[in-house]
Amino acid sequence: MEDSFKHKGLRKKLVDEIRNKGIHDEAVLNAMNNVPRHLFMDNSFLGFAYVDKAFPIAAGQTISQPYTVAFQTQALQIKKLDKVLEVGTGSGYQAAVLCEMGAILFTIERQRSLFDFARILLPKLGYYPQFFYGDGYQGLPTYGPFDKIIVTAGAETVPPLLKEQLAIGGRMVIPVGERQFQVMKIITRNSEVEYSEEDGGNFVFVPLLPGLSDQNRTNP
Ligand code: SAH
């Protein structure tokens, strides 16, 4: 679990780069400066951990591009002790950034190998979200409502159950669109029945898939 001066130096440069790309929330930049992204990727990929790019992880998934993590986190307007739901734990990097900002986090992943990786790594770094192995389309009805919801995979439409689990006054950030690219939707719940929506530009995510990854296996 080494975080050397070299790692810290590379990370600071990356954070400066993200600031120059237009991220202005210092709390987000500060959290990203504190989370050692290289520990979320295979050791041999250190050279890639601090470039502003998405990168392949296990199970054909990706660790999101740092700029994208910064953009989604900034759009959420995280306050300490916000109750946050993340759909798509993946490497756990975005989860760590949210915990670093003081969120009370609930995170769901449908790929068993990624779920297992993140729930072991994050506590070692001092982050204690609640991990769920399941289908993020359903959200976590018994744990809601959530002040913030972040979806880190591209959805064809906004899952209705997630909208229902958003607290009044809460915000959801979700990339919506076809496979090639998605539009980042920032949705605010104004009342029991009224939601408003802003577009935050185009991004590319792996798809949000239904069900569990091992549901059809004959030999679990
Ligand atoms: N937040 C992650 C990004 C991972 S990519 C990170 O920081 O690394 C998106 C993740 O969403 C993948 O791990 C994928 O397996 C997961 N995913 C896709 N569909 C899902 C669903 N229906 N429920 C839960 N997770 C899902």
C-alpha cells in the first residue's frame, strides 16, 4: 500500500491538469489529491494511474477517467454526511473520492470480482462505505432516500426506481444515451412529483447492464 513522494508528485500534477480543464470545486480537487489512484489499478500500470484517461480493470470494465470522476463529483455538490448512492463500484476509486469528502456511501456492483476487490481495498485505505453485490437498476429501496445518487455506467434511460429513491432537494448525476456516447444528466428532485434536469455535456462510459454477472452461470 505504498504511496511514495513520486506518486504524490504525479497526483498533484494530475489534479492541476484537471483544474485547468475547468473543475473549480477545491473540495473535489483536494479529495482527488488525497486518494492514491495507483492502488486501484494493477501495480504494473503506475505509468497510467496519473494520466487523465480511463483505464481497463477486471471483468472488461474501466476505472473512470479522472476528469470524469471530478466532473460527476462536482456536479453532485457533496456536503459532509450526505447520504450517497453509487451505482457501479468498479475499482472503488470514485467511491474513495466520495468517502474522502465525508459522504456516507452505499455502493452497488454487479460484477463479483470487482465487488470483492473494492470491499477489501477501501477499508485498508480508511474508507468504509457499505458494499452491495446486486443490480443497481433497483437502487437500495430499504436504505433510501439518498441526498445524492451517482451512476458511473451509461444508462439508456434514467431508472425510475433511482428517481424514486432521491430525497426531495437531492441531486442525481447519470450518463444517459446509446453505446457510443452519453449525455451527463444532472437531475434535481424539487418536490414529491417534480424533477428538473440539466445537461452536462458528452461522456463515454461502459454500459449499465441489468441483473447480476453470475446469474446465468451453471457452476457458481
Ligand atoms: N465508479 C467506477 C467506474 C466503474 S465502470 C470506478 O471508479 O472505477 C462502471 C461499473 O458499473 C462497472 O464496474 C460495471 O460492472 C458496473 N455496472 C454496470 N451495470 C451495473 C448495474 N446494473 N448495477 C451495478 N453495477 C453495474
